Amino acid sequence: MTGLYYADLIDVLEAAGVQCGENSINAGWQTRARSSGGFPSAPKGIVWHHTASKTSVESDLAWMIDNCDDAPVGNMLIDRAGIVWPIAAGASNCAGKGGPASFSRGTVAKDSGNTGCWNIEVANNGVGEVWPVAQIDAYFAASNALNMRFGNQPDDVITHNVWAPDRKIDPAVAASVQGAWIPHAVNSSGTWNLDEIKNECVARAGSTPTPPTPLPGDDEDMKHIIAPERGQMIVGAGFRHWATTQEEGYEMNLLYGPAIEVSTRDYDVIAEIHTVKN
């Protein structure tokens, strides 16, 4: 296997309060990816999709993993009860042609959404089926938790429609969304307004209050880094601090900007050099 595989997906989501499911169909998701393999670097954003289907979880999973010519389709499926079913820990086939798109850690090049973004598929027919509150809550919670895992900002999201406006409408329909948050539609198909999705991501992440007190040290000397299987860390002269909660990760993003991705080896070397002074 080459590239990055996020085999800690379930741990990340369950820590954020998101229920996950595994069965014989999605088994092996930890090593599953498109033909190119894992992600070349941490995904810079998350693409929001709907499945355009109205069938069972098992049927959706079977199509996304085994029956579609472009399988695996998406990195995960959120069912109508708000349960996440992992599909592929590596890069998947889902965004297709489109873009480019800019995010806080840089730009995902044209037609590179499969390898530059994490793709969330959500079970809905896209033509008026109700979006239950549990499903909407899981959509936001999962998106926020994963963006934190990748070292992104909460609003590093894009709809499939904005990525590929000439051929996609998802997610839709806005008027069918249940609960306190109901987006406006941006077209006659009822596609959700991306700005409103971003604002809600930020609000649910709790990243709009007064910024917290910075960690010790000169801001110019402090470095915010992230590596696969290591998480986020702030290092400075004689100081290091790991994000142990989702909230700490967002605070680090607020104070020091998005994390710089380094190799696992470099991460460990930096952590060793910048020891905490007693």
C-alpha cells in the first residue's frame, strides 16, 4: 500500500459522538482505496454528497464497494439513522471531474477531488426525501471531527454541486432538511447553500467564541504540526503540547493556523528535540 490510510476513522468519529457500523460488506475498509492507493497528503477538505438512492444500507454499501465500476465510491456512508459506515480509509472515487477548490491548507487542483479531499456520501434520494435530524447532526459532527483530524478548519468543506456545478446537485433538497438548521436552496433542484453549511460547521465546532489564551512562547517560534497516526502538536523552544481533545485541536487551528503536515519520522524527531522544561 502507498499513501495515507485513515484506519483510525472509527476512533475519531466515536470520540465526536458519532455512531459507526461495520458488517461483512464493508469489512476491510481500513486498507481499501482507489487504484492510486492512499491519500498523497492529508485531505485538504471534505466533499458533501448524497447517494441519489433510496434503498437499504446493505444495498448502498454493496454498490459503493463491489458493484460499481468506479468502486470504492466515497470514503464513508451516513445512513438515515445517522450511523457512519466506513468505505475506504484511502482515496476513493467520488468527487470526479471538477474544481479546483481552495481550502485553508491550500488548493485542490482541478479533477483531483478524489485524492485531495475526503468524500462523505449520505443516504438520500436527492429529490425530496426527508433528511432526518439524526442524519444532519451526524453529517456536521463527522465533517468537523475529520477536518480536525486532518489539521483543517471546520469550514474546509465543499458541496459536490460547487465542485462540479455542470453535472451535480448534491446535497439536496434544502426544504426537506429537518430540525432547527434548514439551509436555503441555491437552484431549482434544492441544492444546499454552501456558505450556510460552512457557517453551521463553524458554529457547531464552537470556534466562534473569543479565542483562547495562546500557549507559552513567542508566536513566531511556535510550530503547529501534524502527522499520520500522531495527531496535532504545538512545538517551540523547550515546549511541546499535543491536542488531546477535539476542542484543543480547533483552538490550535485558531491560534496558530492550520497544521503543517510532516512525515511520521520528522514528527517524532521534532517532538524529541523540543522537550518540555521542568
